[in-house]
Amino acid sequence: MRFAPHTDDDIGQMLEAIGLPSVDQLFDRIPEAVRLDRPLALPDGVSEMEIQADLEALAARNRSTDDLVCFAGAGAYDHYVPAVVWPLAGRSEFYTSYTPYQPELSQGVLQVLFEFQSMICELTGLEVSNASLYDGATALAEAVNLARSTPSRGRVLVSAAVDPRYVETLRTYGRGAGYEPELFDVVEGRGGSPVVGDDVACVVVQHPNAYGLLEPARELFGVAHAGGARAIQVFDPLSLGVLAPPGDLRADVAVGEGQVLGNHLHHGGPYLGLIATRLDDVRRLPGRIVGETLDVDGRTGYVLTLQAREQHIRREKATSNICTNQTLMAIAATVYLGWLGPQGLEELGRQCASKAAYAAQRLTEVPGVEPLFGDAPFFKEFPVRLPRPAAEVRDAMLERGYLAGVPLPDADGHALLIAVTERRTREQIDGLAMALKEVLA
């Protein structure tokens, strides 16, 4: 799109319409002392070709997974995105469509979103899902709001092994909603047993957790239910090819980050918030919900349903302030899951788990490298203790072509969190171990 500035005639007509003699009169209320009294110090304009070259030069300063072997995770993962995903998700019917308020014009988008909801329910073992939220952290905050529906139960207990950025998002939401998330202890990298009183609304557990470790989720959720609280699980969608779904673990609400479902790393976003819950909670579920119905001629159709929950209908009484969501990312996730299928999801999970296990074995053979939490089970991510500060080691590994992991504050800054996806090969894992041995020598 080219920029066409207003002509003097355009400006004159607009000033006449609002009854002002000059543009300066628009800014009368701004004190002269704070007005800029000189032209902006901007460089001269350049051609489209020149600006493209300048932007490419700036972008070349980044180092990405195109030129680094990525073992970093901590919530954003370098999974393979099949070639089919974005040509379909990027079709103009999907790519430019906003919230489909007019179902008669939006049956394609609505049907895909209905399929997305159905897939998330099938993955989680729960009964109802929505058409997406912003990301995993805000999905958790929305789940906590859903759980705090009883006035006498307002406290929110959160495992200290939940992603700290999710906890910070909870604190932000909690300031307005009147709660402060309370962390319960972690024992050897996994959640200890919380004390659930009759004033507790919910217990939040991440499984696999922020260290990549598997939690005793069923037992923790049993403790929550024994105290009359709801159980909320933060889950990794790709782990559900090999791990029991949240519904089977007795979670009442499941939330997760959907970036792993056909979305690239994208420098941190846009990502995709997932949420699913029991049917009893459908009227407290935030965001858009697509329903299937029949029209007057008996044909199957798709519509936005239960909209009285939403802020564009009843702002003061809405279940959430969420309005727009991540429809495009949800469409990509639907294509991805449809392409992968149940067997593909299981195979992907097995590859992640087996390659991570091999990486843990090879890295802990390097002198001075130890598992941070002994033999605690993990899925695709695990922390190690290093003999040197983890940030220093990470920087040194960058020079050797490896994004070796994410430094953690644990172990006085000597802990490194390493993620292994299906993209990593045996040669790359062996190369990581050799490079780490050189750096630590």
C-alpha cells in the first residue's frame, strides 16, 4: 500500500468542516514550552528498493533457527511445521476474516473453528472448548477466573513449578480480580502437596512442568478435590500423544500454549491459547464458542453460540473481557492436527521423549554436567547443573552454532534448561555434547 498524503485542498476542506482557521489551532491546548519548534530529525526519503535493502540488513543481525541448532524451549519450541499448514491457513478466506458475526457469510471459518474445538476436546478428554484465547498464560488466567465463581472461595494455589511468566500473568489479572496467586512448595522439581482449605478456589499444576518434569498430577488433583477446590492443568498439547489427557487425570479445566501445533516461533508471537473444561462450566467459559445446528431447511450450519457470556453483548456481566482471539492460529492448529492424525501425534510424542532421553544421557556424560533433579521423569525438556554459570555457557555455545538452552535461576545460576524436539537428530545431539565438553574444558 502506498502512502498518499493529504493535499492542501483536502486540509482546507477538513478545517472548514470543523470550524478552525489552521492546523495549529488543533494543538492550542498543548503548552508551547513542550512543543517541538524544529523539524523532526529524520533522514531523507529513499526508494522502495533501498529501504528493502536496509531492512534486510537489519534482519540479518538476528540469529535464528535457520542458522543455529535449537535446544531452547521454556514455552516456545522448535517443532517441525508441515508444508501443508500455512498454504491452507493462509488462504484469503481465512487470513483476512475477522470474528464471523454473520454466519451466513462465514460457514467455512466457523466449521474449521468447530473442528478445532472438537479436536481440543478430544485431546484433553474434556467436554467443551472455545475457539481460542490469546496464549497459554492468558488462558490460565481465564481458567482461574472461571474457577473463582464461588464468593467464599477466592484463594488460588499454584505449584511453584508452573512457568514463572504464567504466574506473573496471574498476578496481573489478580490485581483487578482481588486475588494473589499463592505458590506451594516444589520438592525435587515437582509440586509438593498443597494444603487446600474451604476458602481455596483452585489448584494449578503444570504437567509437564516448567522444568519439563512429569508431575504426580492425578494425586495433586485428588488433593484439590478432597478440599472442594477445582483442579486446573497447564498442558503441552504434543505430550498428549504419549501421556494421559487432563480429563483422565481428573482436571476440571485444562489450558495450554498452542504454538507447538503448526505455528513457527515467530520471535515470541502471535501464539495460541487453549482451554477446555467440563460441560457444567460452559456458561462460564470465556471467548467465542462455535456451535453446530440445523437451519430451517434441515441443513447443518455453524454459528457463534451462548454469546450472552461475552463482553460485546453484556460488558458488565461478561465472563471475560476477551474479545478478538487467535482464530488464524487456531485454523493453523486444526490443519496441523488433521494432517498429523492420532498415530502421527503419538509418533511425534515418542520421538520427542526418546530423543530427549538420549540427549540427557549424552550431556550428563560430559564431565561436570549433572541432572538438576536426579532421575525425575521428563517429556521433552530437562534441566542440568553446570560447573559454570549457565548464561556464560549459552553464549559460548552460540559461537559454536548451538542455541543450547535457557538459563535458569536455580543452582545459583548454574542450571540450564534443554529442550529436544522431533527436529533434532542424533548427530546434532552428539554435536551439542561435544561442543559443551569443549566449552567446559
